[in-house]
Amino acid sequence: MEKLRSTVVTLRWRAEGRTLLPLPLCVEGAGPPDMSSTGWPLDGGLLYSMESLIVQWSGQIWDVLKKDSGALLLQGDHPGPNLELQFWTSQRENLAGIQLQIQSREVKEIMEILRRVKSSYYSSFQEISVKVNEALLEAEDIDLHLRPLRRLITNLEERSFPQVDTLLPPLFHSLCLIWSHSRFYCTAQRMVVLLQEFCNLILDKAFAYLIPEELFKMELEEGQERVQITISVLHTFKQLFHTYRQKILGFFQHNQTIKLWDFPASLVFRRSDRVLERLLMMEEVFAAALDFLKLEKIEVGGSRGKVLSEMVFRMTEDFHEGWRALRESKYDPLDYSDQVFVHQHKRFMEQNRDFDQRLGTLLNLAFHNSNNLKSTMKLLQLFGNLLERPRIHQLFSANDSVLLDMFKQEVDHLHLLLHQHRDESGSVCLGKNMPPVAGRLKWSQELQSRILTNRSHLSQMPLGGTEADATFRKCERLLEDLEQQDQELLSGWTEGLEEVCQRHLKDPLLTLDTNTGLFHVNFSPALTSVLREVKYLGMLKRQNIPKAALLLHSKRERIYVQSQTLTLVTQWYNQLQGTILDVEQGLVHDELDKTRRQLDPALRELTWAQDDPWDYIKSTQDLVQSIWSRVRKSKANLEAIQNLMARLSQCACVSRKSGDSTPLLLSDIDESVTKQHALISSTGKQLHTLLQENLSLLAVADVNSIEWQAYSDYVDHMVLSGLCAATRCSLRYLLDNTDAARRIAPLFEVRLVLKGDGMSFDPPLDCSHTGNFFDIVDKMVADILNQASFIPRVARHKRLDHYQSDINQIKELSDMCWTLRSRARAATNKVREHQEVLNSYQHLWTDDRSEFMRQFVLYGRVLSPEEAELHELKKNPPTLENFKEQIDVFECLHERVSEMEDGKVFCGWLQLDVRPFKHTLMNVIKRWSWMLKEHLLNHVQQSNVSSSHGQVMHL
């Protein structure tokens, strides 16, 4: 029972990471046995139980003392440094608990009993107790010195992998301090364990950063960058290890025993070196891939360019196939226990060596196909880093002598070009959109760049020999000649430059053209040229620019702002002077004089050399801008008034609808006139608002002044001209559309209708009737003429309410009105004459049909007026043939009327609509015909009824 209890309690404490030394039940429950003389001899069973317990305690304690922090490493796991710190913290706590239990009263009494009975277990347990004390001292020392690493480990875990290398120097510094200050951790075994664990931590972060399974599926540049960063971090860690290994002496004091890191580095970096080996293989793969994948962008020129480009394309396809196999692999290339990547890497590099051979041959063919140095350099630049691959470079080196000859010819050609340029330097313009000096320096710089570029390409190739040295010396002399020419050019430009700058900076700000009265900005073109030269010389990175030019250029912003502001001021003033009207000038005469006086100092006193003319320039700008903007706004208002008046004459007051050729509806005339009068009234309000705004803009204090009356007369004439044009437009439209010679569609229409009392017109043509056609035309003309009465007079000093009296006095408009009225009378008379022709049908609607039928039935014809007055006439009933003849007369008359035209145009513009009259007359004729037919029908019906009645009576 006691054994079972001991086992259970021990396992429970072990699960909590602590060691429990179980006590016997007899001791734990009732206390230790009585050790007086009466309690002896000790019970044999109890002694056996105690000695058995000592054996168990010794085993438990030895298990704790034998624990090793590097056990997991020996088992093949890859723990991090946190495990080391946790181990020593747990070991310290566990040993402290064991020591506390050993020093408890119960254990001491048990040991005393064993001593008194001279048990053989007493001395062995005493030795174990001493070892526990020593191990506890060791664990406390190590735990204390490892604590500072917690913060470093946390930083390493939280920091992104590319930034890990910044934390490694503090880490090694801390490790060296631990090595030199800790009594028990300065052993090779323990430091190797800790360094291996830090290696594991860095490798774990590297694996998380690289994502090995996806590494070849990334973009090439990104994958290569990650591999290179990882290699750099691992190299940094290893280099810091060797660095601090050499510096370890500096961490010991003079009275300390020096201990070196004399353990082999391979013990620490066994795993990281194997991973690094794989990373270097991967870097080699990425470098080759980046080189050969550039082939897909290469297109070779020249006569054989197409063939060579196809060869490059086939090589690209072959490489893509091998690269695709590598990218689609699913293994971990960093797993050094798996050799699949090693075999695939070997095949990949063998394929690349074949590509190097093929590409070197292709490059030689392309080189021999090049005609000059420029195309050759483009070829070398096109293949770029591929030329640095050893096999390609070896194959291409046979062309070095040819390339040197090309470069020698290029240097000779440039030397000749330089001498030609010197001879023509005064007449040749170099550098697009650049000033002369900077343009020539730019040309020289481009020439030097051309030489240096070619030379840099050649300098990368082993072109040894006397001929190469001579060519390069000639190249150096050419560069020296170009530099000397640049110095001579700059010297010639700088000579007298300071005097030019000082002289022109003393020029006044403005000049005045006495002939035109216009102002101009007086900034010398010489200073502008200097500023441009300095600007472009700065872009060319030239250093030896004269101080006077640099001083002027340092003021460029101020000079630019001042000159641009003055340019605006002069433009505003000149525009004002050139466009102002006499009537406007009279209103702003005082302000113009003030502006002119304000500009006078800029003509005499103020110069570009002064540092503080800005206040003057700003005040002048404000003054000129104020009057210029107000006059410009007033002109815009005048233009708006002119546009408003012009809008009135864009279309006639009364007109047809757009694109319509039908006559005007007389009912729409009043509506059109009303709309036009409303538009004119609205226009009048707008122009008076604009005029009132101009009164404020031009700062008119007295509206009764002569100047304002002249200005209002100007606007008044503008309004009157607009009204005259609007009236003329409407009247002209009516005249054009009532001109018979123009042969256009009729403008007006009159309807002829037949009523019970006879023919009539709609509208009436008789002037005695209200609303007759002439009155309508006359009223329309009067309404057009009276448009001027809807705009109040602008020139109030004329004592007139509106413009009607002026419009009435214009003879042209009066003549147009008279012409329209005359045409209306003439057309009306023509229509009434046509009415007389239609009176031949008058009997059809005036005769009595009943009387006609009575006479026809009695006498077989219509009686004359004389016969109708006789009382006794012989009756002669009509025959069927008589009825037929009479009906045929009416039918022929109906057909003739139906063929009558529907309308007729008079004077080319007045249309008579006969259709209402025509349809009514045809109905009337039909009534006459039907009357005869109805009589016959009734007669036949009555005859049939009588015959039937006689037959019935006979029966």
C-alpha cells in the first residue's frame, strides 16, 4: 500500500516538473519513532522501510542530477534557445525543492535514525545531498546569467528575417559576457549547445522566410533576393562567431582564468553549413535562370539577325522546359537528407554548360555580322551579363583584336570630328533648344560619354598588348583635348561677363515707346542669355561657373517673379490704352493719370539691381489690375448688351415654324407677338442691370455729368440700333414672304365658306367687319413696330420714356409698313374678284327646292317668273325621261364642282382655301338630285300598294 501511494504521488509531482521525496506512512501520519532508550531496539520492518525509501530518493535525485540540456540535440531534434533557458530555470526550481525536502525535519530525523543504527545508506545519501547542493549552486548561476538572453531571443523571434543580422552582434556580445562571468557555463559542451540552438532559431526563421516548397514558383528576382538575404544572414552569424572567438580575451579581467572557445566550429555549424550548401546551390540556379531568361528579350539585328534570333528563341524554349521541371517539383530543396534536389541541380547545371557553348558560338556569329563599333557595342550590351559567364567569355575572346581595331577607328573618327567642330564653331548650332555655350558643352559631353562608354566595354576584356595600350593612350589624349576645348569655351564666355551683368542690372525696370505710348519690360536679353546658360550648365554638372553669373542665377526666382509681374502690368496697361473707348476714357480719366504717375519711377529710378522693388511692383500691379479688370468687365457688359439686342433680331417676331412651309395660323400671331414683347421686356431689364453695374465699375459719382451722359448716349444708340434691327428683321421677313417674285409658299390663308345666307370669308375680307383680314395684318405690323416701347430709355437725360418715337421716325421702317399694308389691300381685292366667278352657283343655295319640285311635278319643268304669275297653266306632269334628264343635270353639276381646285394663291402669298365652300356646295347639289330620286321612289312604292289593294278587292 505504501509503495503504491509513493508511486502515485511521485508521478503527480513529476508531471508538474518537480521531484517529491515521499515519506513513509508511519512518519508522515504519526511522526518519527521515539528515539529514546525505551524506543529501542528499532522495529526491523520500519528500518527496512526507511532504507528502501533512501534507495528510492537516491534514484530520483540521480535522475535529476543526470539531466542534460542538450539531450534533444543528441536525439536529432532542433530545439531553439528558449529550451535552454527553460531547462535551467526548471532545474533550479526542482533542485531547490529537493534541497528543501532534504533539509526538512522529517528527513533529518530519518537520517539520524540511520546514523544511529549505522546503516550503510547513511553515508551514500549524505554524498547525494552534497551533490544536490553543488548542482543547485550551478543551476542558480547559469539561470542568473542566461536571463538577459530572454529579451534578445524575443527580439530575434519578432524581428523580420532580413533585419535579423542587426541583432546578432549584441547576441554574441552577451554570449561572451556569459562565458567570462558564469562559473559553471564556461564549458565547451554547454556553449556549443546554446550556439546550436541559436543556429536552429535562425534556420527556423529562414525557412519561414524562404518558404522552400514555393521558392522556385516565386518571381525570379524575389526568390534570388530571399536566398541571398538568407545566405548573408547565415554568413554574418558564422563570421561573428569567429570574430568574437578571437575577441574573447577582452571579456576577461586580469585576475580571471582565461578560457577560450577552443571547441571546433563544425560542432556549432554542422546543420547550418549543410543548409548553406543547399542555399548556395539554389543561388547558382537563380543566377543562371536570370541570365538565360534574358534571352527571350534578345532580338539580334543585321543581315542574319532573323536566323540568329530563331536560334536564341530555340535556346529560350529549351531552357524554359528545364526551368519548368524545376519549378513544378514538390520536394523541399533545403532538406539536406533528401538528395533529389542535388541530382536535379546537377542536370540543370549540365544543361547550362551546353547553353553556354551554344550561346558563345551564336555570339561569335552575331559579332562577325556586325558592321561597325556601334552595332558591336549594342550587341555586347544586349547580351550583358551573359558575357561574364566563363565559357562564353572564353569563346568570345578570339574577337578581341577585331574589337580593338574597331575602337581604334572610332577614336580616329572622333578626333577628326573634334577638329572639324573647332573650325566651324562659330557657325554651328549645337544642342537642341539650348544656349550657345551650354549647347557646345553638351555636344562635348556627349562625345566624351560616347568614348567612355565604348572604353568601359573594352576595359572589361583582356585586350593586352602594345597596340591596345597605344589606342587607349590616344583615347586619353582625345578626352584631354575635349576638356581643354571646354575650358577655352568657358573662359571666352566668362570674359567680361561680370561687367555685362552689373551694367544691365542697373537698367530701369520699364521703357516707354513715345510713338505709341506703350510700356515694355526692360530686362536685357543679355541677362536672359546668362540665366539660360547658367541653368543648362547646372544641368550639365559644370562646377567652374563665374560668381557673377551664379549671383544672378541665385536671384532668378525674384527676377522671374518681378519680370512676369511687370509683364502682366504692361500688358494690362497697353491693352487698356489700346482698347478703351472715348466715352470710357472720360469716366476713368483721373484713374488713368494716377496709373501713369505710378509707372514713372519704373522708367527712371527703379532698377533690377535693387533688392526691394517688390512693394512698388505689387502696389502698381494692384492699381493697374483694378482699373483694367473693371474696364474689361464694363466692356464685357457692353458686349453682353450688344448680344442681348442682337438676339432680338435673330428671328422674326411672327414666322412659320422652323422647316415648315404651311401658312401662318392667324390664331398664333397674337401668341407670337406676346412672346416677343415679353422677351423684349426681359432684355430691357437685363441691359438696365448691366448698365447699373457699369455705373459702379467705372466709379461714376454723378449720373448727371457730361461724361456719363455721353456714355449713356453710346449705350442708348446701341439699344436703338438693336431695336431697329429687330423691327427690320420682322418686317423684312413679312416682306420677303409676301413678295410674289420670290415664288415661295403662301404666308397667309383665308377660308371660303358657304352658309345659309351665302358665301363668306374667314377671316372676313370686308373692312366693315370686325376682325377682318386687313385689320389683322395692320395690327400685326403695328405690334412689330411698337416693340421699341417695351424697353425703358437708357439715356434718361433725353426725357423720353422709351424708343418708340425714334423707331417711328425711321423712314425705312415706315416704308416697309406701308408696303405690307398695300400688299394686304391688293391681295384682298384679288380674292373678292374671284368671289364673283363663284356666284354662278348662287341659285343652288338661294332657290326654293320645294317650289322647284312642285312646278316640276305639275308642269314637267321650272316656270319662268312671268309664267309663275299666271294662275291658269296647262298641267303637263313629267315623264320618267324628264326626271332622268333633270337628275343628270345635277349629277354633271356635282362632278364639275368636285373637279374644282381646292385652293388658289393670290399675289403669290395669300392662299384662298375653297374646300369648305366646295364640300358644302357639293352637298347642296346632292340634295337637289336626291329630291328628284326620292320623289320617284315614293311614286313607285305608292303604285305597288295601289295594285295590291285592287287585287284584293277583286277577290
